[in-house]
Amino acid sequence: MHTGCQWKELPIEKIHFGQPEIHHTRIFRTFQRWQKDGCFKSIFVGTVHSLFQNNLLDTSIVHGDGSTTPSKKGW
């Protein structure tokens, strides 16, 4: 069973003799580095801040994701 992004399934162009121009593990390592450096969080916070400054942030509807919230006694 696989969940999440399957890096080896990325559509990577082929070069000489059918070799991929970049290996999927290089892409994964770059993703991990950006995640560790807080790049994605900075993009998110900057986007929300920009929306707020331009009066485009609509918080009238908020969808919460409880997929990681533990359920006590299965309720």
C-alpha cells in the first residue's frame, strides 16, 4: 500500500538512451530540504498575509481537518 506522493511516478523527461534527465530521489531530497528550511510555511504565511492586506481573506468558512485528531474510545 502506498500513500502520499509516489516520487518515482513523476513525469520526468528522458534524455540519451532513455535515461531520465533527473532522478526522482533528487526531487524528493530537494522537497525535504525546502520542508526542513520552512519554505512551504513561509509561502503559506506570506500568501495569507497578502490576502489579508488586500482585504481578500474570507474567514467566514473554515474547513477543519480532523484526520489526525485522536478519537477517545472510538466516538
